[in-house]
Amino acid sequence: MSRKKNIGITAYSIFVLLPVYWLINMSFKSNEEILGTFSLWPQQFTFANYQVIFTDPSWYNGYFNSITYVVLNSIITLLVALPAAYAFSRYKFIGDKHLFFWLLTNRMAPPAVFLLPFFQLYSSIGLFDTHIAVALAHCLFSVPLAVWILEGFMSSVPREIDETAYIDGYSFPRFFIRIFLPLISSGIGVTVFFSFMFSWVELLLARTLTSVNAKPIAAIMTRTIGADGIDWGVLSAAGVLTIIPGILVIYFVRNHVAKGFALGRV
Amino acid sequence: MNKIQNNRAWFLVLPVFILVAFSAIIPLMTVVNYSVQDIFDQNNAYFVGVEWYRDVLQDPRLQDSLLRQFMYSGSVLAIEIPLGIAVALMMPTRGAMASLSLILLAIPLLIPWNVVGTIWQIFARADIGLLGYAINGMGIEYNYATNATDAWLTVVLMDVWHWTSLIALLCYSGLRAIPDAYYQAAKIDRASDWAIFKYIQLPKLKGVLIIGVLLRFMDSFMIYTEPFVLTGGGPGNSTTFLSQTLTKMAIGQFDIGPAAAFSMIYFLIVLLVSWLFFTTISQLDKNKT
């Protein structure tokens, strides 16, 4: 039984890794080699494709732009979602259920629906082509999810802890920061992971809300399609570089991920 | 848990409310506004009522892409849910292998969506891609850029590759929450693997599976970037889904009125299906107990 399982999971892992391997393979080949010969690994190993990206500011700035708005998005999301999740997990108040459901419906809105209004809204308040505009737009999806996840984690902390802290003379902000936040640290890690994930991978809104200064790397990648066809080597190298931040993030939260993926609800 | 009634909790929720209202209500009202007017320029707009909605509902482009969208979401869900459960059951439970497989499985989830399209473009092309090369090498004619069936299969396979991990990780965390005592009791009863799955694991997975199905339905229904990069919606219109039709309409042709009406219908469909699914599940729950 366990042998069969091992074979199964290995087969699936290969299925997951094979396309990624192919991308890495391509990124170390020159274009002549990619189009000329077919080989399972690079015959003439070259870093030229990466060199193009690391020496051209219009390329590597794309990475900085993407990381900037993703980090901004995570910070804003955490700052607003933490108190809200606390309220939802501890108190009953007028309209709480409706508000919670309404928040979740925003997660269901197709980004394509909001494309045009977002463009006009952010243009009219002068935020077009800034990192903060993309971060705010992505909050539409990340905040509802963050509130949902954090609420699950917070509900698993017994409220006796809150009461004991108040009896000991803690004020609310001090209790919240010194005692409560450390208790749900894995929940915070998972929330950051999810806001990172959905903001890093999204392209449609990020591309629409930027033109030059805040253009995300994902949009810059379309440049490789030129008059003489697609520059496969550079495209692959750029793709490989977009995978690395994701792997770093998942590495840091790997121990919390099992609990976190159930949104703290198991 | 019994909660305390306290309306001052609204102050804690207020930041979220303002933020989401700013980026949800204002744009949504703009869309509603556009969907009932015919706009020539900034000063010339006429109220046209439900005319756009009627036009859009009769538009064959919308009907076709809606049908394709349902077929796509349906087939994606039908493959990913069972496969995801199977993968979760096969994952090692402890030790270094467990972390390793977690990280491996999460990789596709963290790749930007257009890069996912790029990866599959490179992987599936007949001339430079491993998959395309291998399939053609086996003597089967395969080219996703010219053959509609191939394009369709490639797009579905790409989505399976991309998102099965999410279901697998959700189920994996659900499985970890089952106490060992359950398995020991099953062992004493000499329950078969199938019985363990059916009576212990599956009921415990229900919570996470609801989340998984909902997330997958919503996201597959909004899919835009991956097929756009891979096939550009073609060949013909065979892989053009709702979001792409809408974006073409709103930005390509600048038909703001119909596009807004289309948006509203689109959003309502997602809401309706999600709501139906959710209420059906919770109704079934009530009937059982």
C-alpha cells in the first residue's frame, strides 16, 4: 500500500515539475539552440538570457515594481484585516453576518468586470501608474480572504485569554499586540502567504493600472514578442526568475501551511 | 462560541469596510451606471434602460462563450477534485518528505498566471516543447495552435497542472486533522481502505472540499490570463472564455454600455451558482442530522 502511494506521489511530482524543468532548460539555451536542436538539457550552457535581464533596468525594475506592490498589499491587508477579524470572531454587532458575506462576494467578482471602472477611478484621483493603486486594487481580493482566514485562527483562541489579560490590567492595544498576535502567528504567516500568492500571480488588473513607472514584471515579459518572433530564451529566464520569490515564501511558511490551507478551520 | 453583543465592534471593522467599499462599491456602481446608458461622450449620455441587457443576452458571442465557460469549469472541477483528493491521500504524512512534497505541490500555485501560460506554451509546442514533441513522436498529430480539440485539451491540462495542488493541499490539511484514534478504531473493526476513506476521511474532508470547490469554481469561471497567453482564445474562438470576451468588448471595441451589462450578468451568474451550491450543501447537511 505505502509503496503504491510512493509511486503515485512521485508520478504526480514529476507531472508538476516537468513543465517547470522545461522552462529552466530553455532559459540556459541560446535561441539558435532552442529552435535548431531538440535536447533534454542545454548542450551549450549559457547565462546570456539572464544577463539581458540583470543588465537592463527596464527588465529588473519590473521585479522591483511587482515586489513593491505585493509587499504594500500584504501590509495594508494585514493592518485592516486584523482588527476586523478580531471583531468578527469576538463580538456580535448589527449587520455582522451580512457584512461578512458581502466581503466574501468581492472575492467572487471577476477582475475583468472591474477593469474599466478601476482604470477610471484611479486615473481620476491621480493614482494611475503607482504601486499603491495596484496594491489597493488587489486588496479587493486579498482582504476578504484575509479576514476569513484570520477569523478562523482567532476563533480557535479561547476568549478566557482575553478576559484574563484585561483583569491583569492590560489595555486593548497592548493586549492585542503583546499577547494576542503571538498566539495567532501561524495564522498571520498563512495570511501573508495568501495575499502574496494572489497579488503576485495576478496580471490583468496590475497591467491595466500601470503604464511605465509601476509596470509589473509579468507585463514586461510580453516585450519578448518582437518583430522577428518570440525571444524564447529571455522569456524563459524571466519566467524562472518569477518563480523564485514564490518558492522562498512557501519555504518560510511550510510548517504552517497544512493548518493554514484549511483556513484555520479544522 | 458565544459572542458578546457589542456594536462598538464596528469601529474595528470600519477600516476594512471603507477600503473594500472604495474599491468595490464605487466601481460596481459605475458599471451599473454604464449598463443602463448609451454614452457618446462625456456630455451626451442617454438613459436606455434594459436595452443593453436584452442585446447582450441575445448576443451569440456571449451565449457561446458562456456555454464554453460552463463546459470548461465543469471539466476542470470533475478532474481536479478527485485527483486532488487522491494526491492528498498519497502524500507522506511526516518527516522531511512531507515538507518537500508540500513545497513541490505549492510551486504551480505561486507562479504568475501569464508565466503559467508561457510555461505551457513552451512545454506543449510541437517544435520546441517536450510534450508536443513527445506526442508527435508517438505518431499522434498534435498542435494546440491549429487544432481546436488539442487546444481545448491543453488548456484543461494546464489548469489541472496549475490548480490540482490547491485541492490537494486543502485536503491534506483536512486529513491531518483526523485524530489517530479513528484509524485505530477502524483497524480493530478490520475496515477496508475503501471503508476508511468513505466513512472516516471523506466526511472529515467535507469542510475543506466545500471551500475548494467554491474557490475552484469562482477562479475557473474568471480565467483570463492563462488561455490568453497560451492560445490567445483560438484557434477560432474555441478557447475564448467569458473574461476574454468581456475584455475584448470593453477595451478592444470600447462598447462600454453592452460590456457593462455583460459584466453585471457575469457577476450575477458567479454569485448565483456559488449561492446555489452553498445552500444546497448546507440544506443536505440539515436533512442528515
